[in-house]
Amino acid sequence: MLGSAILLGVGGATGVNENSVAFDGESLYMASGDALYSLSLPSLELNWCMKVDFATCFGVFWLQYRNCLLTWGELEIGCYTQMGEKMWSSSGPDIFTEGLELHEDIATVTDFNGDVHNINLSNGVISSANT
């Protein structure tokens, strides 16, 4: 069965990329603009929509071993349940535009100045990786 959905949102002009969509086996999650969308499958009906960043969201990741969604925004890294409830979010001294790498217990993000930050995936505590 084929389906389609149009998601209209606001916020930053993030283009579609390999991190725009995540799948947990039941629902499809889409990062677009400043929001995260949850769509049921196969109908593509909207389950929920949540603003996850003040500016724009670059991507979403399904962390199966943690049973949560991780969002990578320009200003915030966030962790959400499958129902869209925020578990935690972290922001840094500058915008997170230069990359995100996932490891078992941390997310490593690089900001606009090239500074690297580690974010604890259990609680969102952020620390500098440059020191």
C-alpha cells in the first residue's frame, strides 16, 4: 500500500537529509522546520507534532536501546518518548551546526565555533569535550 502526507510547518529551512526520518517499527518520525512529527503507519495519519527547537531541527534518531527519540536542533539536543513527551533537552554556548555523532552513552555535537560537546544520553547533561 502506498500513501503520502504533506507536512506543513514553520521554523528554519532545514532540507531533507538522511537524518530527517526515523522509524521505530510502528511509527514514522519526521524532522521538519522546528518540529518533530509522528505519523502512524500505514495510514500516515498524524499522531502528534512537537516543537523541538527554537530555530530548526536537523535530524531525528530512533535510539532503540534507550527506547527514545533523539532530536538534533540548531539550539537544542532533545530526548523524547514515542508519545512526544520531552524527557530532557540540552543547549550549548553556540549553535550545533557542525555535526552530531552518536555513541553508546553520549552524543557528541560540534558547534559553529568548532567546539565539541558531549551530551549524556541518560540525562542530557552537557560537558565540553575540548578540555
